[in-house]
Amino acid sequence: MDKILIQGGERLVGEVIVSGSKNATLPIFASSLLAEGENRFHGVPDLKDGKTICEVLKKLGVKIGRGQEGEYLLDGTELVGHEAPYNLVKTMRASILVLGPLVARAKKAIISLPGGCAIGARPVDLHLKGLEKLGAEIQLRHGYIEAKTKGLRGAGIYLDGPTVTGTENLMMAATLAKGETVIENAAAEPEVVELAEVLNKMGAKISGAGSNIIRIKGVKKLTATEHTIIPDRIEAGTFMIAAGVTRGNVHIRNCNLDHMEAVVNKLREAGMEILREDDGVRAIGNKRIKSVDVKTLPYPGFPTDMQAQIMVLMTLAKGLSVLSETIFENRFIHVDELRRMGADIKVERDSAIVNGVKGLSGAPVMATDLRASASLVLAGLAAEGQTEISRVYHLDRGYEKLEEKLARLGAHIRRVKG
């Protein structure tokens, strides 16, 4: 397995370009199952998760080609299958996103249950209850979801929790349902808005995306479209914190601050300068950070996907901070690794109490999930001495060439074969 080696202590300075959003790409790719013709998507990041969803879609009959850099061509005109097997779904939970489109278009689907993951169980019961409301018959057999319908019909769906993938799955299914569907307590993330925009370009009739109530008027068919993926707000936030922990000055291009208000507000509260500039933002961390309390919440609250990264910033802050995780259980598994580097962190149930220290020390550490990997890279950038991060395949799921981008900003970072 590859490892990343970091010689810490270098101030990051320069310009970096944020890649397209992973969490927007996956449902948009899944939406190609709904449309006839060749979709053309631009700004697609080169990520392991993107490759995985492509393998799932190919299994179902979607023809996939590559154009210029960051351009993908997806044609779902002729579907040849309706089953997503375990060997593919087990590598990425977001594979469940093919369920709604398949039931709507092919009238049947067999999808492996995705199961749990390192940051806790994320059940798909809300997806299934919503599809049943739309008229699908659902059975669970031998670890698989089996769904079929004679034709979906619009319905009122109330989600017990604002699940992002659940909202996206049901929104896609409802585009081809007869009549109107109303999803209440829907997730409001920018990626949900992005998917609705793509579906509307295909001919869907969706309103209210970005609010907690989404209305979908079913249509008979959708046709292919062309679209450019929004910037990855989590990658952008990670670079902002990289500037903070190294007391750097980084111009982050292709960054939409309107999608990042909660993160930006916390970083400013902590003493960083976050300034709009040209097509992005400038992040400056030229003084010692102040401690701030953080509580993860559904959008527009502070994103759970930035919790591990801001924890690293707080390990170097002046004072005591409390980070509360309300979205996923087991999302503090990076804490032990940060402690190995000298961080003073105590976990109490769903909160981490961080007492800032003057500095971190390089150490051998192991990544446990995607965002934990990013937090260890950030810690390594700030630490004195060498940090060796193993199991960095997690990082490749959600960050495109992160070590290369950081190296161009002045970091002493390289990838080596394990």
C-alpha cells in the first residue's frame, strides 16, 4: 500500500485549484440511468469513488467514455441489467444511488445492502420507505435489496432525518413517477441542488431544491444533457485549514464561498483571514489560532466532513475547544492518531475536548477513513519532523492529487510505495 511522507514545518504559499465535487459527481453520474442519449459532464474529479460508480453503471449497461481532461460521456439509452452486486457496492456506500433511478426506469432493481463503514452505520431504511410510498415493492433477501414496480406514482414523503443520499435517490425516482411527489424534511446541501439542476436540464420538473421541501412533477422521459460539476467545498475547506495550520497564504481558485458559510465563519472566528478574491478565496493564517467550539449539523450547518480537519486546527489553537459530532457515530477515530503526534484531546461520548498545544511532532500514523486521512495530512504539514501516513488509499477516494497540489504550495510531501 502507498504511504505519504511529510516533512513538516513549511509555510504554504501560492495558488491551488479546487477539483470538482465528489459528492455532486456520484449522484449526477447515477442520474444517467434515467436519460436517453449521451450526457456530457465537465469538471469531473479523477477519484477512486468516481471510478467505482462508473464500474457499477457499466454493469447496468451505461456506456462511458472520456473526452478532454475532466470530461466524461455517459449514455444510458440501452440498459442491459438491473443488479449492482456486492463486490462493487461494498467498496462505496454511495452505490446505493443507482437504486432510485433503476426502479424508475427499469421498473426493477437488485442492489446489495451497503452495510456499515468506519464512521458508523448509515442505514438506508429512509430510501426504502420512500420508494415504497412511490409504489415500489421492496424485499430484503440474502443481503440484497430487491425492488420492483408496475409504475411509480407520486406521493408525499416525510424523511425522519435529512439524509442527503436518501433525498437524492427519491428525487431521481420521482422524476419518472406519475403525478407529483413532495419530499419533506429533505436535505438542503448544495450537491442536492446541483443534482436537481442536472435533472431539470434533462427535462424533469423539480422545484424547492435547497429548501426542506422539494416538489417533483413526474414526466414520461428524460433526455441527455451537458453540465459542469460544482467545486468541491470540502476540498476547498481543507486547503483553507492547511493555510491556517502552516500560517500560510494561499489563493484557492474554483471555490464557491456561498456553499461554505459555516466553515468560513468558524475560521474567521478562530482568527484566520478568509477573503474573496477573483474566482475564489485567499486564506491567510499569519498568527496563532484562537480556540472555537464547533458542532456538526446538516447543511447549512457546519459539515461533518470538515470536523476532522478543523480538529487539527484546534489542536494548535490557544485555549480549550469542544467539537460536537451530531451526524455520525464513531467519527472520532482519528483522535488516537492525532494524540500520537502530541495533540491533547479527550473524547466524551459525542464530543471531543481539545486543549491546544504549541506544536505537533511527526510520527507514523494510520488513516482510517477519507476525512481522517485529510486530517493526518494537515497535522503532518504543521508538525515538527517527519510524519508517515499509511493506508492512504482512503485519501484517493475524495481528494484528487492532494499531495501534488500541496507540494506546489511548498509542502515537503511525497507518496511512496508501501
